[in-house]
Amino acid sequence: MKYSFLIISGLLMVLGCTKKVNEPISKSLGKPMQVTEVKVENLAGGALISYRIPNQQDIISVKATYTLETGKKMEAMASIYENKITVVGFNDEKAHEVMLYTVNRAQEVSDPVSCTVQPLESPLSQVAKTMFIQGDFGGARYSWANEFKSPLTFEFFTPDSLGRMALVRIVNSQLLEGLQSLRGYKPQPRPFGVVVKDNFGNRSDTIFPTGRLITPLYEEKLSKSRMRIMKLANDQNFTNFEGSDQKIIDDDLNSFGHSPSSSLPAPFTIDLGVVAKVSRLVIFQRRYSNSYYNWGNPRAFDLYVRTTAPSQSGDWAEWTKIKDTEIMKPSGPSSTVTDDDLRVAEAGHEFTFDLSQEPVRYIRIVVKSTWGSTTFTHPAEIDVFGEPK
């Protein structure tokens, strides 16, 4: 037993003194060969570069390096299973040099092959040209087109209390058609601006409306004391599971209306109690299981309006449909709810009326689907804004 212990101790000492040597996972077979037959297809804000990969067994990828006009150095990688690589991030239409390298398993690179790209007008530049800023209820309305659905950041500006242009909102969007409003301002002339940025450090100049100044239209939150939920013959009731019709317009986000099972599509009608040029409608979800975008919270709905008293029958021919829309979750349709999703839900989901919309008194909402794919729905609250006539 004593000798066994000594033998084991000796082996441990020998092993402990063994020096560990780091060696490459793959042995070098020498500098890889270059790509050949390089061709360039210029794209909006970038280019697609195709090439022939040398017939060399240990090559695993192709790398492109280039520099943007801002001085930012960029790198793109493509596997050997593709004979093309995309370079992006340009915000000009000048000629730029791109260097192409092959890379082997030992992470050695070939000598460079130079090619020249000359990008077409960038998505950022195209979006900036489409930006339109006009007066809106309580502020300014910004609209733009994003043909390539590029992920862009929009920074909105207007003067602070000291008259200095200040950043008041940041929005990330890649929607085909963007729309954003700044509100809460008196009907007095003031400048409104926006800067558009991309993910590569590029930015537009500050964009102002024609004439620079905009006078916001008057807007107020319409009083709930005058409103009521009407009961037309083909409307659903919302008096189920602790809900009630009137709780949809009671200014309490903890209460809600709840339609019965198998009730979708579920219409309900709001009498504003006054004819008003409506600017926007804000829908609040019910906070269910300490979250939103779940269970019977409304998702897709239609919006109808009418100025004079409707028939008790609820005849749809008497109503004008103005929107077929959906509550959007900023992070996308997945089941994950982010902090940004929660902030948007708590602030309410805003749906604007066209500025040319005639004054109305009656609004009819038809909930068509819910976030939990239920057969019932439970909106928490509806706010309506505009100018009473």
C-alpha cells in the first residue's frame, strides 16, 4: 500500500510538471490562393460581389474589407458554399475599393484582390427624400416611405421651453410606410424636425417642413362624461366575466369590457355625445397575468364612423369604414414581450384619423382577432381625441 501511494504521487508530480503547448487546430498548408473572375452588381447602399473560389481543399471562407465614407472600417464574410458576398453600409454613390481575401482552416488569408463598387442611392437617402411633415392635431405628423424596409432610426426634434431644438422622441422602424406624430403643443407656430439614421453610423441632415414652421391644430381628449356605449341589435355585449360595456369608457385601465365566448367578430358602438373632428383613437389592452399581447386582448379590428344617429338594427350599409388595422407589437409577433412592448401597451395604441375626415359623432369598432387567438375579447379602455364642433 505504501509503495502504491509513492508511485501515484510520483506520477502526479510528473504530470504536473508537463508543459502545455497550444497548437493550431489545423496545420498550415500555406497561404491560400486568391479568388478569380470577380464581378460586381451595385445595389442600393451596397453591392453584390460574385467570384470563383480556387479549388483548394483547406479554404473555408471569403472575406471582404472596405471603408465607408464616414471612415468606419467594415468587414463581411461568406462561406465557401456561396460564390458571392454582399457589402453594405454606404450612404453615397461614389466609387469605393473593396479587398477580397480567401481564408483557410489555419486562419491564414490570401493576398488581396481589389475590386471597385459604386453603390446606388442608399435606403437612408431614399427615405429622407420621402419624409413629409405637416400640421396635425396638437403637433406635427411625419410620414415616409421605406421601399426596402430597412431598419432605420428616426429622431424627432422641436424646441424646448427655452426655445432650443431638443430631441423629444426616438423611433426605430422598418415598416414600408411610416407614420409618427408629435403632440401636446399649443396651436402656435413652431419648428419641427427629424434626423434619419441607419445601423452603419450614417445620418441625414435635419429635415424640416417647407417654411420650417408648423402651427398645430387644436385637440383635446373628448370627455367621457358625454359618452355611452350604444346597444345596436347586432352589437355584442361586453358584460361577461366581471366586465361591462361602460367600463370600456370609464377612464379606469384596471377595468374592462368582456365579450362572451364564440363572439368574434365582436362589434361595439360608442356615442361620443358630441359631433367632433376626431384626430385619433387610443386603445388600451387589459393587463392580464401581469403582461399584455395575450389572452383576449384585441389585435385586428375594423373602424367605422357615422355623423347622424344610426338605426337600431345596426345596418352596416349606414356606416363608413375608415380603417382595417391591427395593434402592432414593437418587437414583432413572437410570444416574447419586451420592455419596449410593455411601454407601448401602457401608453396605449394610437390610431390616427385622416386629416380630411369629416366630423363624426358615432364610432363603431369590430374586434376581429385577439393576441391569444381566443373567441372572445376584453378591451380595457378607449380614449378619443379631437376638436368638438
